[in-house]
Amino acid sequence: MLRGIRQRLYRPCAGADHRPGPEQLPLLLFSQIVSVLGEEIEYRAFFVGKGMKRFSFWPVAVAGAALFAAAHYAPGAAGVIAWDLCGIIIDAILFAILYRKTGNCLISFVPHFLNNMIGFFLVPILFG
């Protein structure tokens, strides 16, 4: 479902700009809120939270970050992919630290959501 929403946001129209327009902002916000909340519940509350009951924090955080990065893999130039995955791993470890300190995945939701929004709006400006 979320993949379909993202495809509608970025579906190219003949002769049109390929960036989302202001009329698509509510759909973008909704899809990001739902997907980021789902990721925080899956990776932080479930994987890190349950994993820390059996293992120490750092192995769980690093393994969770690697899985999180793998789930966000996108094809492209090798240097860009490496840079992107390193950034995602760092973010995921920081989100895990936030979750560990607070025990609340809604706290790690905020920077994760803001990070995605910066990506949606800044990347097209810088590289569009």
C-alpha cells in the first residue's frame, strides 16, 4: 500500500515536473507518518527492545541498523549507495540510542520523520 502511495507521489506526467506538488503534500505527510511509525515500531520497539532482553545493546543496535539500511537500499552508483547506507546506519544507531534512553519509539519517530522530510524537500533542490 505505501509503495503505491509513493509511486503516485512521484508518477511522472507527460511534460510535467517530476517533483511532488503542493496538492500532494497531505498524501506525502500521511504516507511518511504511517511508514516511519511502522519502521520505528518494527526496528526500535520490536527488534532493539526485544533484542536487548537477550543480548547487550550495541550488538543489537548494530545488527538492527544493518537490517534497517538493507531495507532502505536503492540501486545506483556504488559511491552514492555506500554514502547513503553509511548515513542510514548512523541514523539507525542514533534512533536506537534514543529508544534505549527513553523506551519510547515515538521519541525516535520525531527525528526519523524530520530526516525523511528533509530528504524529500532538500534532495530535489540540491540535485533536481
